[in-house]
Amino acid sequence: MKFSELGLTKALLEAVERNGYEEATPIQAETIPMVLEGKDVIGQAQTGTGKTAAFALPILQNIDRDDPHIQALVISPTRELAIQTQEQIFQLGKEEHAKVQVVYGGADIRRQINSLKNHPQVLVGTPGRLLDHMNRRTVKLDHVKMLVLDEADEMLNMGFLDDIESIIKETPDERQTMLFSATMPAEIKRVGVQFMHEPHHVKIKAKELTTDLIDQYYVRAKDYEKFDVMTRIFDVQAPDLSIVFTRTKRRVDEISRGLEARGYNAAGIHGDLTQKSRSQILNRFKHGKLDILVATDVAARGIDVEDVTHVFNYDIPQDPDSYVHRVGRTGRAGHHGVSLTFVTPNEMDYLREIEKLTKVRMLPLKPPSEEDAFTGQLSNAEETVKDLVEKTDTDKYADMASKLLDQYEAVDLVAALLNDLTKDNSNQVPVKITPERPLPRHKGSGGSRNYRGGRGGHGGGHGRGGNGRHYGGRNNDSHHRYGSSKDRHDRGGNRDHGGNRDHRDHRDHKNSGGNKHGFTIRKKD
Ligand SMILES: Nc1ncnc2c1ncn2[C@@H]1O[C@H](COP(=O)(O)OP(=O)(O)OP(=O)(O)O)[C@@H](O)[C@H]1O
Ligand SMILES: [Mg+2]
């Protein structure tokens, strides 16, 4: 559907055009008119389908430019996502001169307090830092007309619910409330609707919970085999940009160091790093200066990096919803992607549970052999040689080249070049990843998804059970389940726009025409 049919102002239509969006995605087409009318909405649509603009555009339209109070509040589960969302709303609201600000943990609070003096009309934040500002009375929410919980099922999960309730309590009862996520388990939705007035649940009909733009594979391997198998897959498939998700922070460190030791351009982020490092690493990744980002679930939700071609689940996620969000870092905005999930022999039940939720059967991928990896490397080297030849100023090197050709056979010279361009897997750096405690034996034969247990605490109201086990995705980033709220809340990062896209510049958008996923993408100006 055309954006112009949705009731948006001229300025916002210009912003949409400037962003290169031609047609509204289904979630945008359905929710934008509803939000403009002031209705409460639960918006559920697959990852990468433009939910951010679905709430950002109508919010920007309904802001009263002459009112200096915070009129819209967007709450995000991680710092990285909060920053990204603020930037997207700011971009879309430029023509409208909307004041949009972000507050998140791990960053200088005094600086944030100073910026807040500019009277933002839209505020994006992570719960912990928002509460901090509220306690200091540097953020007041008594004029909030619109409230968004992005990644709502995560925000209403036990780890965050207390904080979310405390924040919502400070907003006016007559506010408009919106929940957005790709996943919305029924029990969490029940919690959410208690904060809403006659909500409309817009669920974009899709056969599967994950987008069919992602080819989903699984690879059976023992835990100690995974690292070597993964690097062979890198060699065979030559991904442009990959994200590797692991279960623990230690694994993030070990795997990113191991990849670097083997000559891959990789770095890791998790909740124990300083915000500064997290931001730097994510920015390098976003600007194409890093090929592989290794991460805990801190990067699983909402993060939008153009051209991520591969998502690896080095460790299978314990929670099926987490799988949906992790693999959803690829296959975004109409682009294709590949996901590969490692499964150890005793984790097959977890795989089946994920498939039950997504309604997609993952295809088995045979782990490549050392020879396969070498063949893959050679064919990548062939591409590199082609590029090198094209960009080399032959005249500059001609004399030395002739001299070398007199001294050596041409085949020997080219073989030496290929040797330099490929890694010699037969004497590669050994990398040992410390074994982690295996996932508990899966109990989920009866009923679906019941092994998450802990969610039961939400059952009949705002009660937060607390007796159950915690919803898996949450504790992935911190070993302790109810650990320090700082760690849980403020898993952040940074994003900056522009900058060069390096080697990614040449790639054209594969789906430049409209397609069934509702994306029509033009190259940005
Ligand atoms: N109508 C559109 N046409 C083309 N691209 C769009 C459109 N709307 C949004 N996009 C782009 O699609 C990408 C994904 O959007 P967004 O991050 O909002 O997805 P999402 O649905 O929130 O995904 P997730 O569930 O992972 O948070 C972004 O880069 C965004 O700029
Ligand atoms: Mg999103």
C-alpha cells in the first residue's frame, strides 16, 4: 500500500521518501491509521518488517510541536536498540523538527540531564536509566500521550515487569499504549492488555513466525567440534556479514579471540563490556569494518544492520522466541539471509521445540570437510585475484613482474599468491572453546513451550510468580537469573549514521522492485 493513503502529513511523506521507502509494509499499512486515530494497538509482525516506522510515523504526526513536554515515550530493552530507535525517529521527524532524545545506562547521566533541558517531545529509553531520571525528576512523564513498548513481550517479561509498571504508573491513564514485537506469547499478551484500553491486536498473517527470506539450517556437531566446523562454513559460504550468537559471555570472548587468531575479522559484544567498547564494536560492524560480530542475546532483538547475510547460533537458544529474534537479524527489509544453528546430539528436542514455534523445518547441513573448506577458500581467492588484477596499475609493477617471470615458472608465482590469499587449514591455530554446562534435559514432550516455566508467574495478573525458572533468553547474557538489574536492563550500544559502507557499497539491493514481502526499496540518496 502507498504511504500516501495512510493519512500522513506531507512532511512525513517526504521523510518516508527520503528514507527510500516506496510502499508501506503490511504492519505499517494496518497500524499507522489506527495509531493516528489514537487507538491502543498490539502490533505483531515478523522481524525486519518495519515495525519501528509503524509507530514512529504516527507518533511524530500526533506530537504537538508547541508543547514542550515529553509527549511520547518509547521503551526499549537494550541500549543499542534505544539508540537505534531514537536515530530512526529523529531521521523520520527531521522535516517536522521533532525533538527526539534517548536515555540509556552506561553513559554520562549529567550530559543526558543537560540535553533533557532542551525539552524533548519524544523520549526513547531503557527502563533502568528512565527510572533513574524519574527519581531525579529530570524526566517527567505526566504529559505522555503515547507510550510504546518495543519488543513488548521482552519488556513485559518478569525481568523487566516491575520497572515497566513503575514507569507506566507515572504516565496519565488516558494515554495511548502500543506494544510491538515479532513474538507475542499469549500469557505475556495477557499482562500487556492490562495496561491498555480496548487494544486492537494487529497480527500480520504469516504462515510462519520467521520470514521465508531466511534459509534456516541446522548443523549437528559435538560441542568441541563446533568451532572448526563454523570456520569451515565461513570458508565455504564466504558470508558478507555474520552475527554469531553464543550462550555465555565467556564464549563470546573465546570465540571472537579464536576467530581473530585464525585470521577472521571478528569482535564480540556482551553485557560485561563498557558501553564505550560495545558502541565502538557495533559501529564498526554497522559500517562494514568488521565481518563477524559475536554476541550474546544483547544483540538479538531489534538491531538493524543492513546486509547481515548470515546468523550463526553457535549455541542453540534455550528459548524458541529468542531463536526468532536472533535469526531475524538477517532477512530484513526484503533481503535474503541464511541462518545456521548448531545442535549437539542431546539438544535435538530444543530444535524440535523451535520448529514447533516457527512452523519451519530447518534443513540439515552436512558439516564441510577440510577439503571443502579449502575448495571454498580457493574459489574466494579466485574472486580476490580478479579484483586485484582489475585494480592494479600494471605499469607500476611491470618491470619487477617480468624479472620474477624470468626467475620462476608462472604457475609457481600464482600458486604462491594463492597460498598467501588462503589459510592453510592443515596447520591452523588450534582454538579450544571452554565447554559450558549443557542445557538441561528438555522436558517439553507434553504441550508446547512449557519448559519455559517461569512465565507462569504472570498468569492471572501482574503477579510476578518468581518461583519459576526464568524465561531462557533473559539469563543468556548473565549467568545469574535475577542478577543485577543494571546488567539486565542496560545492554546497550551505539549507532551512527552515514560513514562509509566500505566494501558493502557495491552491493545492490537485491529486491529493488516490489515483492510479496511488501518491500519496495530504492537506493537511499
Ligand atoms: N516501507 C519500507 N520500505 C522499505 N524499507 C523499510 C520500510 N519500512 C522500514 N524499512 C526498513 O526495514 C528495516 C527493518 O525495519 P525495523 O527495524 O523497523 O524492523 P522491525 O519490524 O522492527 O524488526 P525487529 O522485529 O527485528 O525489531 C529498517 O532498515 C528500515 O529502515
Ligand atoms: Mg523493531
